[in-house]
Amino acid sequence: MEDISILKQQIDEQKSMMQAKGLNWTGVDSLYTKILEIRCIVDDFSANDNIEKSKFYEDLAPQLDELENYVIFEKRCSELIEKEREKEAIEHLKQMNELKENYLNSMLRLEDVSTKLVKSKNILLKEIEKNKSIQEENDKLGYLILQINQEKTNISEKYQALTNNIQNNREIGNGSNGDQYDSLRAENNYLKDTVHEKSEEINRLKERNATLESELKSLRRQEMRLE
């Protein structure tokens, strides 16, 4: 029968091996809590059952299961050692040794996945903020287009009234009303140019609006992939 002190030493050796591989040993309870936290994060990211997320979850779940199994064995073995139940502790230690490599690989995988999850979440938050900013600019552009359209309508109406006035005065263009005719023609041309400029400005705004709509659609697709 192995001595309890030897069992404790073997447990310590395993912990030292983990630390040598860059894994910080913080105790079974805190490690088990970390597993549960990561399961919650994965569940959040897999809520919509997207194909990519489902594949990601299927790849991660076995790693978490292996890690959880090892933690359970570790905890049980420590309890048996404390109660000096050597025979049962030895059996658990044997099972722990069989699971050791899987455990170490799972820990490394868990650290990698945890980092990726945090990065993905940060990216998602940035995209949501960018989405909000673009939506606000899009709303402002929409309001500006309405204003310019109204201004264009007003100018067009004035332009039409002047055109009618010019037609009424055309036959006396070389008479006593010649100055009035020239003045009306000049204002008519100015309004015509203004209407053309407003139309070009509206077209530029509509192009910007279409670009923003395209960016919004792209961001929403990214957001759906990240959720």
C-alpha cells in the first residue's frame, strides 16, 4: 500500500508539470468555475445555432468534457487523501494518470479558445458601435436629402413662374420692357443653374446613402456571424 505522503507528492508533481507547460494552477474549485464560465460564453455565442458556431461548439465541447472529468478525479482524489483512504485514492490516481495528457492538451486548448472568445466579443462590440455611428450618419443624410428636395421643389416652382413671365414679355423684349425682360432672363438662368446644382448635390448624397446602406448590411452580416 502506498503511503499518503507519496500520493500527495505525485499530485504535486502533476501540478508542477502543468505549471512547466505554462498552465497556472489555481486550485480545483477555481478551475472548475472557469470551465463553467467558458461553457456559458460558448452557449451565448451559439444561441442562434449558426453553422459556424455549431461547428466551433462541437470542436470545443469534448475539450471541456475531458477537462471537467479530470478536475472531478483530481478533486475526489484529494478528498480521499485527506481522509487517508489510500486504496481508493490510488485507484483515482491511476485514472488521473490515464487522463493526464488529455487534460494538459485540453487546458492549452481552453486557454487558446478563451483568448479567441474575448477577442471575438471585443470585435463584436466595436462593430456594434460602428454600426450605430453609421446609422446615425445615415439618418442625418436622409433628413438632409428631404430638406434639399423641398428646396429644389420651391426653386423649381419659382423657376416655372419666371419662365411663364418671360414668355408673356417675350414679344416686347426690344421695347420699353427690355430691361425687365433681361432681368427676368438672368434670374431665370440663375435659378436653372441652382436647380441643377441641387440635383447634383442630391445625387451625391444618395450615392453616400447607398454606400452607408451597403456598409450597414455588411456589418449586420458580421454581427450575425459573431453573435
